[in-house]
Amino acid sequence: MIATKEFTTPYSYNKKVQEINASLNDLGWIEKIYPIVWRGEEEEGTFPEAYNNDGTKKNIRVMPEGKAISFFQIEGDMVEIDEYYFNTTMSITVWGDLRKIYKTKKYDYTIELINSIVSILRFHSCTDISINVDDVFSDFSLLQKQINQNTMRPYAAFKITFNTLLTICIN
């Protein structure tokens, strides 16, 4: 389920993310699929935050919960290829409760989940893929291992960083 409203005419980052999110939705095991998140900040720390895209200033705090979630981050600058095309680095973070995703599997099947996401990224022409299973939430203090045990089994979390080509043309 896509967790925020989609753009009706997406461009650039949002277009790429909406295309990938449609494929993620087809997997059926990610309960809440978020678009690009930014770093929200409150007194107690930082957390991922997504714009609800409903015409208001409302943002959604993205926290590991339920069966599984996913969200994207922009990891680098846009590098111009030509007048209409730019290359950039992005990432997708996925968190899931292995007891709920596939209830009949009684083993750590994290690599199977990673492979399904990598296949989708490759289908959408993403390259230079790297996988982090160690410090997945390092950008968000409220989700780091020292504070939140959301990456210990029976939970799985991974961050996949990739390069992608974006079209900036708005015609």
C-alpha cells in the first residue's frame, strides 16, 4: 500500500520513485510504501519524515511498524548528463518483521527480500547497487541500534544505495 498520495504528474526524483513504488506494491509484502523521506527533527532526535502530498503542510513520521515498510532517500547531487538527463544516487530502506511477512518461513530469509528489491531496481535501470545491512538507520538517531532494537531478529532491515538516471524535462 502506497502510504502517501501520489503525484499526478511526477517529475525527476518523484517520477522514478513512483515507478519503483508501483513495482514494490506488486510484491505484496510491504505494508507501507513511502516516497522520498527527509530528516525530521524533534527534541528527542531525528527520524524519517515523508510529505503527505495532499496540498497541506502535513508530513508523516515514518517508523518501523506492522509487517514491512520502505522509503527512499536522495543520497547525492544531480549530475548533468545533457540538457534533459541527470544522474544521481538514491537509496531505498526496507524494514520488516520476519514473523509477519511470510509466516510459514521459520528461518532468516532477509537475503530473499533483498533479492526481490534488487530485481525491481535493476528492472527500473538502477545501477551501481550496494547493500547495507549493518547500520541501516544511521541518518536517524531515533532509529539507531543503540536506541531502538528494530534491526535485531526477528526483524530485518537493509538499505540499498543505487545510481539512477532522471529526466528533468517537464514537457
